[in-house]
Amino acid sequence: MLVASARSASHLEARDFIPLDLTGWDCLDKPGGTGKTPDTIERNTGKNRPLIDLTGMKVPNFDTAGFLRHVSAFDAQTKGKRRKDLNATERTQLQALEQQVVSLTAYLVMAYAGPPESTNCGSVDFHDWHLEMFEKPQDHPPRPGDPTPIICETAPRTQTAVYRSGARVQQLSGFFRRPDLVVEPTSQKPQLIRITGYLLWDDDHNGKADIGPKIETVSANGYHRPWRSTPWEIHPVLKIERADGQPFSAAAPATAAAAESALSPAAIIKPAPPPAAAAPQEVTIVAPIIIKVRYGETVLQRGMRLPLLKRDAQTVTVNYLGQPVAIPLEATDLR
């Protein structure tokens, strides 16, 4: 059975970059996060590199094909490997690549807030943003037959700078995955942008389930597999710009309702509903609550209605995507 977390879910209601006050964040002085193994600590430290001044720096700018060529030799040598598996030559190559600051110019098709991770000491309020970058501006969320994206991620230490530049998820991405896993269109087509940041080899995603040239399946929770075209990503993102060099618009992002009315309902992907039951009793979520699921963590948003399986004095068990989930009674309308 899945059990709900008691941690705050406030950040999961956010839909865009926001300025972050890192004062008091218990992970600020822990670049390795809460990693336990040397591999994890090394990878987390790479993700948590600080903001740097890019003025005057000659940064190579790749399109998606160029980015993949740049890392192809290393990828070919290290299929399925983790950092602990690398030989001396491969480790030297890794260190040289991860020191590089590069730019990727591509279309931002999908964006979403990352889950609590050891990189950020498991924080709910300080998290990465995942940006799925594609060669072409797709008019639909990622689906079987599409090429897999290149992943770029902002980090809490760099998010405020990205925000102050004027970059906004809702104005740049074509589609947005909400914390309740519903994928919705934004107010515009995917925008061609240039993302600059450090190269990072995310060997935690270097297996067949994650890596491949084309998407084969989309699961009931809305995640596509394979997820990405390479374990290499830009992380942390240091800067986001429009590819045409124009400044970002100051216009407020459109609401989800406006975006949905502007595009076909077929463009909206929602998680598969639980199996139908005869006149099931339902409960309504009245306060956001984080739950653990097979793929990590997600949030049950206020207003969600879920089939009731059972209840006791302290908890109720509901059906979420076909799985029983125990949540505090006080988070529902049965309190």
C-alpha cells in the first residue's frame, strides 16, 4: 500500500519558475545533497554547481543532432554503465566533458517540476525543473513514435537567475505536466530557445528503460518510455534565452482553462482513471497531500475526487490510478 507523506505540498501548486530565498535551506551547504554512495554524491555535486558569470565566455552552441554527436563516443563506450563501473580512461573523459559549459538550441515541448530528490536533500519546496527539448515544435505531448528528447534541468541554486531573466515555463513550453500528472497545453506552441549550462552525465538514467531514439510507450501515469535520447543533460541550467535573441514577453501566462479552450481536447493527456465500480463512494481532497508512488512521489490536489476503498479513525484509503493509497482523514471532506 502507498502511504502519504506529511510534508508540505505548497510548492507543487506552483506552475512556473519563481524567485527562491535559499536562506535557511538545510541543503544549501551540502552540494552532495543526501546522497549515500560515492556515485550519488558525485552526481549530486555536479547538479548543484553554482551560478557563474558567462560574460565573455565562448560557449559552443549545439542543435539536438550536434549535442548528440558531441557525446556519442562516450555514450557508445558506456552503455548501461554507472560511474562506479568506469575505467580510468572513461573517467578522464567524463571529467573533461562535465567541465564544459554548452548551449542547446531546440524546442521546449514539455516542462514539469521535478520530484523531491537526494540532490536537493529531499526537499519539497526546493526542486529542479525538467525541460524536455526536441528538434521540432510538436503540436502534441510526447507520444509513441516521437523522437526522445534531450533533458535540461534548472536547480534551486540557479532558478532565481533564470526567473530574473524573464524566462517562464508557461510562455516557452508547449505542454505542461501538472503535479497530479495531467498533461495540459499552454497558451502557445513550443518555443525555440537556447539553454546554456553545464554538461552532466546522469548515469542514474543510463539503462534501456530510459535511453532510446524513439518513444515506445506512455504509461498510465503519463510518463513516456524511453524517456530520453542520452544520459547526458544540461544540469544545472545557467541561462535561458529566446533563440532569436528577442527579450522575453512581460505578458502574464495564460491560465490552464484558457489554454485548454484554445487547443483541441485531444491534446490533453490525463492519467488513466481507476477501474469503474458500481456506484462507488467518493472522497474529495480538501488539502494538497504528497503520496509515494512507484515512480517517486506526486501530489493529490485540492478538489480531486477519488473512489473510497475503506476508512478508519485516522486515515482513508482511496483508489489512485488503480492503486490503494492511505491518506490522512483530515486531508479529505470526511474529516
